[in-house]
Amino acid sequence: MKLTILGTASQLPTRDRNQNAYLLEGFQDGILFDPGEGTQRQFTVAGISPGKVHRIFISHFHGDHCLGLPGIMQRLSLMEVPHKVSIYYPEQGSSYIEALSRSSAYTRRIDFEFHPLQPGIVEETDEHIIEAFPLEHSTPVLGYRLTRKCALRFRQELLDAHELYGPLVGQLEKDGEIMHKGEVISREDVSYRTQEKIFAYALDTGVCDTLPDLIRNADAVLMEATYLAAESDLAERFGHMTAERAAEYARDNNVKKLILTHYSERYKDLNLYQKAVEKLFKNTHIAKDFDVILI
């Protein structure tokens, strides 16, 4: 999976940091999380087509997480992308979705599907599961856990060695085994099993009981770090996380990589974040706009 950071600011953007937006590719189709104001332009600067977006997940309806949605919807409609676009969000925010999706005049040329959510399983298939977890903030917030399940994948060199091509491969995938050149060949004979991959998304939240279940054993966690420990009182007052507390959550819940974002505009030097967490959780990435992170 590949995560492109399109914005890392919290409520107020800075010269170097746009408001939130994160594109995840390789889980299934392209997933855009929390398009804040300016997301349309960030796609352009990053050299990425917004047409890659098949799903949009909104964690909550503070402006830095959703004000870019109208522009993205209108851009995708203008592009006439050939696929439907599904939008997921906490059900308490249905009135905001209605307002955002109709905030200006435009011709809707594609299909948008709206999915108001409660905590729990959002979707499960043979290949993946998506779950929503309630978080603690000043408005209803959902965190998202995306698990790509183990799966069998063909090894091309083994298919070539058995001279299996075209319809024969399709038959093997469907039936599980075939007779070919006097030999019974099973799917497992020419395949490998992928590892489970977990990506967790936690913006915005304060300290809460559901975070461990959301992030446990994840390969990568994207988590807010609005403040540093010196401003812990502000973090508690406004329902946000400090970088140090995020690092402790990652350390205590077997997270492989922690990615921090959603910085207060008061912090001009992000090296302060690196220094704050380096002794607590070494594998922490201090995200910057346009970083590309492989998971």
C-alpha cells in the first residue's frame, strides 16, 4: 500500500502545510481521507489525478477535515470518472454532508453513494475488512481500521514452469486444481500467500479507551499530533493528542510504523516532534505535505 500525504495542518493552514488530506492506494481502489480545504490543488501539485479516488472517508465534520469535499466532488464530476464514488462518514453528520454536496451549482455527472456510519464493521469481503471505531473529540468522530487479508497470489515463474497460460489459469483459480499434461496441479502449487496488512487512521482524538483496539498490531497508523507535551492541558481541553502520547500508544500496541500529522500552526519547526518521540517510539515518521510512505 502507498500513502500520499496531501496536507498536514490542523485548523489553520500555514505557508508550508495545507489542511488535511491523505490518499491511500493499494488497499483496494484509491481511498481519500478527510479532504480539507485546498485538497483539489494539492492533487495537482502532487501530480496525482483525483480520478484515482473511488472512496472518501470523513472522520468528522470540523472544517479542516471536510471543506475540500465540495471541490473534490465537483472535480470528479467534471472529469466524468467511469466509476461510482462512495462517501463514508459518521451518521450524526448527515446534515453536513447534504450541505457540502450541494454547496454550489454544478452538474452532477457521476454516481455518488453516501454511507452514514455507526461504529462497527463497515464492509467485509474475502479480501478485506473495514471497521469504524468511535473516538473522543468535541464532535462525533470515527477512526478507521483497514485490514487486507492474507490471500493466494499466483507466481508467474511457477505458472510458466508448468506452461499454464490464459484460460488454464482462470480454470485453476476457479476450481482450485486442474489436470494438465498428465499432472494434477493445485492452486497452492503455483502460488504464494500474502501477509495480512493493517492500516489505521485516527484523526482527531484525545486519549480514549477505543484507540488500542483501533491500532493494535497495525503495520501503519496515521495519527494526529496537534500538540507537544508542553501543551498537554490544551490537548486535553480540546480533545486532541500530543505527539508523545501517540508514540506511547504505538509502543504499547505493537504498531510497526507511526505516522504523525495534524500539527498546530504554533509549531514552525517539525524537528521538535522528532525529538519529542525518538526515545518513545523509534519508527515514527513526522509527515510533511507530499510525503509518500510505503506500507
